[in-house]
Amino acid sequence: MSEPKVVTCPKCGQKTRIRSAAEGVPHCPKCGAALPWLTDSGGSDFNAVVEKSPIPVLIDFWAPWCGPCRIVAPAVERLSNELAGKLKAVKVNTDLEPGLQERFGIRGIPTLVLMDAAKERDRVTGALNTDALRRWVEQRLPVRAKD
């Protein structure tokens, strides 16, 4: 499993370690704000990181040599910040994870797959800018009851 990442709270600046797989949504220990959740995953931890996620997951299937993938990456990161607490973003390098590429039938990259409760809700292939990606994701996010 990947090492925890240090995330800076967008509200108060507190630095917090976030694990790739967690039972609950990460929150700032200082101010309580939801923290952005952007991580990497592979075959060995995919079940824990993606399929058991407590919130919907946007999977970015990408490769380092792919130009359009480099265009999408900042949009995925920005969306993970904007939708903190509502969406987890997970990057899967298809060069390193051909088994996941085959399992999901990825024929072109970047391919973005939205999953909720271990089920695929939708997918899009190709580079989307931040606004287009936000619209695509928000239209597909499930409506959740307020706590």
C-alpha cells in the first residue's frame, strides 16, 4: 500500500497525513474541514483504496508518456480540492498496472471512471478541462443525505 501523503488544509493550513485507504473521509484535526483526497493505487491495494471507499471515487487511468494525461492531471487535482469530502481522486498508471487496465477495458488514455460503492457509474475517455470535468462529475455524483 502507498505511503500516507501530507495534505495542507485549505481552510487553516494545518498539515495532516492522509492514508490512501481509510474507513472515513479525512478531516483536518485542527478546524474539522474536509481534506482533499488524491492518491495513487495499484492492483495490490485497489480494493481497499477504491472499492471500499466511503465516498465516490474518480479514477484517472493515465501513463507518463501521454500528453493529454498531463493536461487532465491538474484538473483532477483541482477537483479533488474543490469536492473535498464528496469525492476521492485516484490515479492509476496503466503502464505499471496492466491488470487494472484490462479489468476496466481501458482502450485509450486518459480514461476517467467514476465509481460509487464499488460500482462503475460512468466513464469518459479523453482530455477534459477543469470546468468540463467538474460538470461531468457533479452530474453523476449521488445525492447523499446530510449528516
